[in-house]
Amino acid sequence: MSGPDLRRAAAARALDLVEPGMRLGLGTGSTAAAFVALLGERVRGGLDIVGVPTSEATRAQAEGLGIRLATLDAQPELDLTIDGADEVDPQLRLIKGGGAALLREKIVAFASRRMVVIADGAKRVETLGAFPLPIEVNPFGLTATHRAVEAAVARTGCAGAVRLRLRPDGGPVVTDGGHHILDAHLGRIPDPESLGAALWAVPGVVEHGLFLGIADAAILATARDGSADITILGSLT
């Protein structure tokens, strides 16, 4: 099975968790987009839910599918967030932010009673860090913040380059919140909690892509004998 097939299989399993009347956080990225597409089919069939999108891209997709949307100010408490991840370890610690929506994703997930991750099984790792860690930063004082982030990374036993994420035209990526992204290419993160705390202590860091103690479960789809084998980490209830 291809990557899109696996993402759709994980998304389909997550759709089983959705009940009428729910307030749903809608994630960002290719796997989350597969979930939103399936959710749109259910909504067209009569399912009544309200969604809170984590990015302008997700908002546009959901609106196009006729999904009723609200802001987090109007719906500050959510029942469930379904989102993807760039990496997930056995303790349900995540790296997110490959789609540059980590700030809104974390705010929405934190406002939810439950967060369930959906992903291709290849996203499961024993140690976080092979995927570059996104760090959202304020554009003011970018050079100083960049240097402070590098120092924080080194203090917590990590090694690797920290690079400003650029668009294809050479300009910096700008998030929906007007910030930039630094990507830390670390290879492995031996102590995610220490690194997260060190990054939070840097003025200019708005958010980092370590989601620690937030996810309740992960639905992982792996190809086996021409079909999708679903593995559940954590609890879906």
C-alpha cells in the first residue's frame, strides 16, 4: 500500500471516534487532511459536529467540504483533536510542525479533552529526533534568538545544525501567526523534556514542536499483505 492509502486507513479508524455533537480540533498536514476529507463525507451524510481548524489551510479545506467551523474563542473546550505527527515514540511523545502549524496545533490540542494522533506506521520511532525539530520564533531579533536556541540545544546534550526554514524562493517561511521556523537537525533527542524546557527559556521562542504529555493515543497504519495493519498506542477511550 502507498503512503496515501496508509494515511487514509489511519484516518478512517479515527473517524470511528467521532460522535454527533462533538467539538473537534482539526489538525494540519497530509494525514490530517485525509481525516478532514473523510469527515466531510460524513457531514454530507448528516453528521452534526463543529470543527476548530489548526491552520488556514485546514480551514479552507473544511469550509470547502461544508464542515461547520468555529474559533477556539467561541469553543474554548473541545472533545477531541485528531492530528498527524512527524514522529511518535512509545511514550506518545511527538515531534510536530513539519507543516509550520505547531503553535496553533498545540493550542488546540491542549484545549481538547483528548488528542489522538493518526500516522503512517513509519512515523513511529524509538527515540525522537531523526525528523528536524521545528521551533517557531518571533522575527524580531532573529539572529540573537537563533544563537540562543543553538546554545540551548547544546546544553541539553544534543548536537546538530539549527537552520532557518526557507521557502523555494529563498525567503523565510512565515507561519499563520506571522512567525519564522527554525529547524533543529539533531538526529536524536535523548531527553525531550529537558530540551523542551531549555527552548521555552529562550526569549523569542514562541513554541517548539515537542508535544509532551499531550497525546492520549496514536493510530498507526502499516502495510501488511496488501492491506493496512492498524496499531494503537495508548488508549482511544
